[in-house]
Amino acid sequence: MDRNTLEEIKAHLMQTNEHFRDLLRQHHEYDLLVDQLESKTALTPQEELEEHRLKKLKLHLKDEMEQMVSEYNLQHAAG
């Protein structure tokens, strides 16, 4: 799937799929929290654990969004 097609599908899902929008919003929120932690000069052990937890959550959301894009592409490729 080329980059333009990928971006078109994501844009379509953003407009038409509430669950996709929720996933993207949550991913963005986690991203901001990770950025805040990474901007610190040193992290406490608890902050390190939180950073690791947030990164795992972000990855899970990204995987779920990519799965939705792939499924959409498969369903509409024949069209």
C-alpha cells in the first residue's frame, strides 16, 4: 500500500469511524505524556515505569489503528 493510499484511508477513517478517532486521540494524549517525561533530565524509577507503560499503550493503539486501515483496504481493494 503506497503512502498516499495509506493517508487517504486514515483521513477517511478519521471522518467516518468514531472508534478510529478515539484511538488516534488517545495515542496523541499518550504521546504528549511520553514527551513530557522524556523532556526531564532524570526520571524516578516510578516515572521510568510510567514511560514504559505509556509506550506500550501507544504501540498497542498504533497496532489497532494499522489493523483497521488494513481491513478497510482489503474490503475496498476490489471496488
